[in-house]
Amino acid sequence: MKSRIPPILTALLVACVPAAAQQPAAPAPAAAAPAPAGSKAFSQQELDELLAPIALYPDALLAQVLMASTYPLEIVEAARWSKANPGVKDKALEEAMQKQSWDPAVKALTAVPQVLTMMNEKLDWTQKLGDAFLAQQADIMTTTQALRAKAQAAGNLKSTPEQTVKTEKQADKTVYIIEPAKPEVVYVPTYNPATIYGTWWYSYPPPYYYYPPGYGYGAGLAFATGVVVGAAIWGNCNWGGNNVNVNVNKYNNFNKTNIQNGNFQHNAEHRKGVSYKDNATAQKYGRGTDAKAAQSREQFRGQAEQGRAQMQTMDKSQLQGRAQDATRAGTADRAGAGGGAQSRAGGSGGGREAATSRASTGGGGFSGAGSSGASTRAASSRGGSSRASAGGGGARGGGGGRGGRR
């Protein structure tokens, strides 16, 4: 029996034979230039602009904002909930958060509605801040310290009744630490980031800032009304290690858990499809659940390259002969599939009706995707039945039922 031509080689032959018969193969395009060594997703100017509005926040609140900013869509949801439930506080807030599906870093900020409002209203800034934190956490921490040093040199960073400012030696460097004057009460500072650090050192001032209604710009810091946060704010800045971690005791108290690891771990599930800015971060967090799709793409590329390599060793007459064989094979496949589909037309109707019923009810893993998902599965099932008829086996039919989840 004559062996079947691999599908990849068939497609390449049909597409390329006319061109190969008339002209020599074009040279392969030059490979894309690699990224410059040491290049980063965010420049120092971008980091200064992103952090200028929050670098003078108390350490724990700053860490909480950085962690929560990696989940911008959940920030929007939490801000809406907070606006609709302004009277829920203290223990009632802890209990209410147990019913929400947001990441714990986002839940924590419901204790500080002013900050949630800012992050929601400046959502483009929030997303960029989160991307920068995931891609360049050490740079985020060193930039924050550099901004605090500038504010201190300008006379605008000092202890007040609302917060305590002190310096410490950590890992052979001097760091500025900002803590609430009362451990369980947070006063959110408000200030003009274009002037609080002295004369701004770029040609344009920071584009992102938020000043609550009723406040006027002053020379230094102004404070909103203190908020009793209890254990809700459990973030912590590890300046010596240039990273953010978790106060385990406060985290467990507020979230009713018993974690032991104090390291911050970004959870891509709570990203809810929001893309990452740079490829390295996307590969680290965004493609972990898509390994099968990535493997399939790599296999396809390998088969295609193998087919091209085989074609390069053939002369004109061999290419034309293979193309004719491929055309005849495709015609036979279509004819067999058509007959099989007609013989099963009655039996497949119920399957199509069931798929349509599922689509109309919106059943699916994603909001708003139920209709298209069910229709796709129905079409894929019909296609699988046709292929089974042509190939002599039904085991591969209905491949569309394997829904992937990102």
C-alpha cells in the first residue's frame, strides 16, 4: 500500500510548488536582533515617576500597594465593593472578605478605601506599577529609598504625630523607614510628587498623582483621617534584601489561615487575563497553564521545518509529483468524510442540539464565553466524526471537548 504523505509536508507542497516551478527560493529573512544585554522593561525615569506618588507611604502600606497592584482587575472589583459598603469595618470587614475570591493582597486594601479609590481611578498607573514590581522588584525598592532620601534632603520627610521616620543600617546601607505612630492606625499621606522631593530632575513632572477632594497642595505632607486597620495591612518591606514579604501573624489573623512562608508569591490566576508588559514576566507567570499549547506550537514548527528541509532536496519534477499525490489524497479524504457525515446526519443532530442548548444558557469556564465555547465544541465534534470516517477509526473524534483553562 502506498504510504500517506504527512499533512505538514502536504500543505507545504501545495502552497509552494507553483512558486518553486517559476523562481528560485527566496533567501531566509534575517533573524531579529536580540535585546540589548542588560535591558530592562522599565527605565529609571519610569520607575521614579511610578513610585513618586507612594514612596512616602508607611512601609507596610507601601508593600501592600505593590503586591495588590499586580491584580488590576480585582482592584476595580474591590473598589466598587468598598464604595458600596462604606460602613463595613473591623471584624465585620474581616468576615466579609472571607466571602470574596480576590487575592489576599487586594482584600487587605479594603481597610484603606482612599488607597483603593486612587488605584481604581488611576488604573493605568496601577497596572504599570504592578508590572514594574513583578519585573524589577529590587529596582522598585532601591528607587523608593532614593526618593525618600531626596525628600529628606528637601526637608519634607520627618516624624509627625501621624507617622515615625527613622534611619537604619541594613545590609551595609542606610535605609529610611516609615511607620505609623500608632501600630494599628494608618494615616495615608498626600503630597505633590512634583515638589515634595525638591526640584524635579526630569523635563516633565510625574504624570501620576492623586489628591483627595478637600485637600490643597502644600509644601510638605498632608494626612487623611487615620484608619484603624488592625491586622488587615500585613505587607512588609525588606530593605536589606530589596524585596517585599509578609507579616505572617497579621496575614493569618486577617485571612483566617495558617501560612508559614512569609515570601510574597504572585498568583497568576488572580491576574484574570491581564497581559504582562515584558516577555520574561509573561513566561514566568502567564504561560504556566498553557504548557500543552506551547508544546503543540513547538511540535508544529518542528514538523514544518522538517518538511521544508525535505523539499529543498527535491527537483522540480519531484515537487510536482508530490503535489499531485497530495491533491489526490485530499480529494479522497473529502469524499470519505462527506459520505460518513451523511450516514450519521441523524445521530449527530442530538449532539448539535445539546451544544446549542449549553451555549444559550451561557455555561462555560469564563464569563461571556459560554456561547462561543459550546459552538466551537459542537463544530469540533462534527469535524472529529468526519475525520474518523475518512481515517477508519472513531477514537479521535470529539477533540473539541478538551477545553483549556488559562
